[in-house]
Amino acid sequence: MYRLKAFGAFPPLSNNEKDKVNRLGELHTYSETFAEDRGIYKDIAKPNSLLVTFSSLNEISSVLSEEAPVPPSVADLCLTIMENLYDKAIHGDFDSQEAPVREYMLTQWQGTIQNVVVNTMVTDGSQWLPSSIIFEGTSTTSPFQVQLWFSDENFRSEYDHYIIKVVLPIDNIDRFFDTATKVQAIVSTEMTLVNQMQRANAIVGTKPPTVIEVTEFEWVDPTLATRKIPVPWTVIVHGEAGLNIDAIRKAIADEIMKNTQYSQTEWEKLFPDIFGSTEFIFIPNFHHVALPDDAVNGGVYAPGGNITKDNAVAVKFVKGNGYTSAYMTANMNRYGFPYKSLSVAIIGGYRNRDGVNQFGDRWKDYINVSTSSIDFKRMSDETMDLVLTLNKMFQIAETMTATSAVPRGFMRLIREDILYVTCTFMRTSLIVVSRQSVLEKYKVGQGVTPVPA
């Protein structure tokens, strides 16, 4: 499927006072930095509308996508919808209710668009428009989905795509494979603030970023692990969603491996916090449904099953160096969670901080109860927060794809051919396998028995 994410601007609504942006139809210059290059589409027959495109992708699979030009038919449809919604808003036909907008769109473009979502209505004091809309259709070539924001404030908090460019701190990064004395000299004399900013500006060029971020990671002396040197690593970020330590760490690790003659295993010894983190991987039993969706209720997953077979399946979704068959056999746990009665296999990272790689050792007071249960608050504050975070992650994992929107604070992670949602919780990476990866990998549907090992 083709997916477009764009901003719908209405120049007549722009607020031209200094440092002011209208609540509707005007894009802030800061938000313009969320992409390196934006497309701008207009039509003299639709004089009040300006389409600003940020992300234009063809989805190849649940884990792969590629940049694609905006199909002219899709751009024209967006401008037509925008112009009509603008006219309705100017004439006061909309208010705080989303339903009339959705009904209007489905009626006006019947047979052209479907699966219309109208998000929270917003007013600038004079007229009402949705903060954003999502709709699907079929162009002359293929199905498509569009998410179109009208509120800059919502766009800032909801747009989930980003670009991270790494500024290598020195030309030859393999020089970090030297003595502590020489590495300290490199950091002190060659990695000055002026030098790092000059290197960053050379990469930025004429494309202003959202932010230039500097993060310190400790260099660890491979001959004496207690000897550590803080090393600043600079990244150039387009899009607020990229201000995420997991994403930054991955970008730096990838860039290092493109510019070195050493193996990742060797680099892991020098910068363990770049190439690894304390993590727990959660593999929900998304393929085993006890009660399928019906006209009234959502589906509910089966809480049980053959643990030996289920765990044998679960290990197939654990990707990454160090997750050997022997390690996973010894450390795979299975717990029940209140979200839709999920049974979840869990494995901790092989390099977890303090050697804690069992879920039950990390969160000893976890109990499988609903948040409305009187026992819920008997858990510690941290464990209660963990349950709330995982509930949200299970919900995201059910519907996410390689290009779908992911709420701020969470991000996509792809390891080999598996798609996950991840977030950082108390200096620990929580990683949940997506339902799409489960169903796609094993070609199963709802109501089936656990797939064979």
C-alpha cells in the first residue's frame, strides 16, 4: 500500500503577526524541519488549499518500505477534499463534533474513499476543522492511505517519521582501538565543541534540522573495564520523533559499522551502551484467538496452550546477536497479561545490566490483574507503570505496520524480518513483536491453534 503523510495548509487562515501561527491551516517553520525535503502541491482551481507532503512511501512488506513520488491523482484528491472542507468550515458548517465531517466525506466521495477517520475537532476561534483526517482509497495503480493534518500543534506531537544523520567525531573512528591515554587525547584535543559543530554544519548544508543533539557514551578500556572515558557523539535529527535514545543509539551503531574494519563484537566491548542495552523482548500469542471479533465485541486471545510448542515458536521472533538457542531455552519465560487475556513469552537480553535477564527477577511483584482490580495498587509504582506501558504497547503492536503512525514515546524497531514496537522504560528497552509479523511469518489467521514449531 502507498502511504502519504502531509499537512493541509490554508494560506487565507495564516496569522502574519510575529511569532504567531494560526491554530488551523498554518505550518510553523519549526515543523517544516521534520523532513529534509517537502513536496508542495497547489491548483489554481483550488485557491485556498496548499498540500505540504512530508512522507511518501510504498509499503513493500510489514518491515520494508521505500520512498515514492506522490501520485498526481492522490495529490489532486487531497487538494479537492481540502478545498471542500475549507469552504464548509468558513461557512460555519462544522463544530466540535467529528461525526458530521466523517459523514460528509463518505457521502461526498462515495466510492472513492473509505475507512475515514476524523480526529479531534479544533477551532481557531472562528471556524472548526479536524486536527487531522485519515482515509483510504485506490488510485489508478494501487491502494493508498493518506493522513492529513490541519493543526500544526497536533502535527508536531503526532508525526512519527524522522531522519537521523550521524556526525562521526573523527575521520578514522578505528582510532578508538588504541590505549586509554591516546583515546583521551583524541577526545580532549580533536573532539572540541568547535570541531564537532563544524563537522555537523558540513552535513546539514542548506537543510535546517529540527535539532543537533549531542549524547555521551562511555568508551570502555578493553584491558581494564573500570577505566572509562565519556565520548560525545553528535547526531542531526529531522523530526521530533527522532529525539529518542533508542533511535539515536541505533543510528550511531549503524554508522560506525559502515565506517570500520572491525567487527560489531569488537565495537561492543568499546561502546557497550551504543551497541546494546538492557532489554526484554515480549512475544504475544497473537496467533491464538479464543474469541474472534464479532459485531459488538473485540476478540480475546487464548491465555493457555502447549507451552513447549509455544516457546519453540516464540524463539523464532527473537533476533539479535547473542540470542543463541541454548540461551533462549534457558531464559524464556511465559506470563499472562490482562490486555485481552494475552499469553506472552518473555526473554531478557543476554547482556542485561547486573545480569538480570528473567522478567520475574526484574519485576518481582508483577501480578496478572486488571488495572481496575483492587489488587492492582498492591504492586509497586514502577510495576504499575510497567503494566500500563505494556498495555499500550500491546495495543500498538496489534495494528502497526512498517509505515503506520506510532504514538510519540514509542518507535518501530526492525531486526532482520521482524517488526517490533519499542520504548525505553526505566533505562530498559521494552520490545514487543507486532501482530502483523506473527501472522505474516506463519500465514495464520484468527481462531487457529498455535502454529507448529
